[in-house]
Amino acid sequence: MRNVPQQIFSWLWVIDRYMLKEFVINLTAITGVLWLIYISTRFARYLAEAAVGNMPADVIFSLLGFSSLGALSILLPIAAFLGVMLTLGRMSSDNELTVMAACGISRKRIIRNVLIFSGVVAGIVAYLSLTIVPSVLAERYELEQKAKMSANTTGLVAGSFKESRNGDWTFYSEKLSSDKQLMENVFIEIHRKNKPLIFRSDTGHFEVDVDTGDKFLVLNEGYRYEGKAGQQDFTIAEFESHSLLVEKGDDGQVRERHKALPTSVLWQRGGLEDIAEIQWRISAAIMTLVLCISAIPLSNAGPRQGRYAGFVPAVLLYIIYSNLLGVNQAWIEKGSISVGVGMVWVHLLMAMIMLFLMYRQKIQRLLTQQKRRRQQ
């Protein structure tokens, strides 16, 4: 096994190893910078939610860990794209590519090295987006929902009363577990003007509906008192289990939960939303290949251009590509486009743009020759 890397590197020339090394260095640096930017924005968001009492502060770093792993499948394609472009841009401005061409190293050799690099990165992205990221997002989603539920009981001390954040109900529990999820001898008063509502139960715990994101407080073995004592409409009901809606889930939570479903589950369900999500996960790997090849012509700086001349067009190309994939995903979910067409049209369009960028000089020559022939 130790000789396998040596055999692989012996197949590559020195110039190939040099280019691949530069690709990896730039990929690592760009990924680190983008990762720090992403983590800092997520940290500010979680810190703001903790400051207003929507989330306990002790889960922030755990959520940041899950978020950082989940972001890799998004950051690696753009990092690989920019890494190839910056490497070839520097080599072009330093005339290294010119020297390589003079030494007989063709453009096909550069394309092959970019394909090797982008193929490895695309394989990693595919494995992350199809396998690792969904499980990481599921862990983050579960932890985030539990954290938001426990925010309702933050500051609650066993044997004391506490109002909810919005003041709609008063909560009391004689005993609490360490995570404040399991309660004993629970008393809840829901404030209503006409008919006061009171619940008393032996135990209670929080649950989350995985499909809708709704948060419930489930009470076991208790009584339900509705109305004012002494009036005719005063009722007492005994129950074995009763669920109280604490917070209703929004569309964003439903989408987050759907993104956290395993790829095998999405494939078995086979709905339009499931197919659209699978398409999005696969597209990350395909986008890595297409963008890295597109970086070759974008990095070819002219004699009076700097090494970063193609940076702005590269960013615009990435924005257009990713936005088209997002629009395509929405079209597949709504059934506005067939699944077969939706799987390929964006990548085919970007591949055509890539080929145009690669051979635009030859195309211009052919057009010029045809124009001259017509004039003659």
C-alpha cells in the first residue's frame, strides 16, 4: 500500500506534480478563508438569537461545528474553481505557461492536470453532499430545535413559576431533568380572557414534528380545567396524553428538515421535491468539474493584464451557474419542467459556455476567414 502513491506520482511528470501542488495549496487557502467568513456570520447569527433568549448559549459551538461540516459541499466547488484560476493566472502572468509551451508541453497537458484535480475534488464533494452533509444537517436540525425548545424553559427553577417568552402561559414544574426536557408534576395556565385553561399532569416532555417543525409539549396522566369555577361552562377532563402546541414551524424549518433527509430516503419517496433535492446534491460535483475547466481560459491573462484580470468574470460565472441551479430546482419542485430535462440543461448550457471560452480564438479566426472569403 505504501508504494501506491509512489506509483501514481511516478506516472506524473515534475511539471504535473508542480501544478497539482499549486492547485491544492490555493484550494486549501481559499477554503480556509471562505470557511472563516461563513463561520463568523453563523456565529453572529447564533449569538444574536442567544442574546434575545431564543437559544441557550451553551449550544452555540456545537451548532457551529455541525454548520462548518455542512458548508464544505458548498465551499469546495467555488474554492476549487478559484484555486485553479489563481494558479494558472499567476503562471500566465509570470510567463511560466509560455515557457511550458515552448518546451513542448501542450494545452492538453494542462487540461489533463485540471481534470485530475477537479475530478478528485468533485468526488469528495459528491461523497459529502450525498452522504455526510445530510446526516450532519440532521444532527444540527435536531440540536437546534431542542435548543429552541429549551429556550422556553431557560431560567426555570424547579418549584418556581415562569412565564413563556410571549407571556401567553405560565409554567410550573416540581422537578426537572438536567436538560430541562423531562418534567414532573407539571402545572400550566394558558391566559385567555373568557375561558381560562389550566393543565395539570404527572409528567411532561417536549417533542418536535419532523415533517412540519411544530414544537409540542406532551403532558402525560393529568387533568384539563377549562372555564371559571362555579360557572355552568366549567369543565374538567382527564387525559392519558395531551399535546400543547408551543411553537408552530415555518416553511424555512420544513425546508431545512427536507435538506437533512438521507439521499436513500429521498430516492425511495421519489416526489418532485425529493428528486429536486437529489439533483441539487449531484449538481455540486458536476459544477466543480465544469467550473474548473472554465477557469483555464479565464486565467489566460493578456500581456498588459494582471493575474487577477479574470477574477470578476469568474465570480459572475459562478453566480450565474449557482442561481440557474437554484431556479432549476424550484422548477422541478413545481413540475414546471420535466425531471430529465431539469437534470441536464443547466450543465449543458454551462458546458457550451465553457467550450466557447476554450475555443473562442479559433471561432474568431473562422469567422474572420469566412468574412474575408465573402468580401473576395
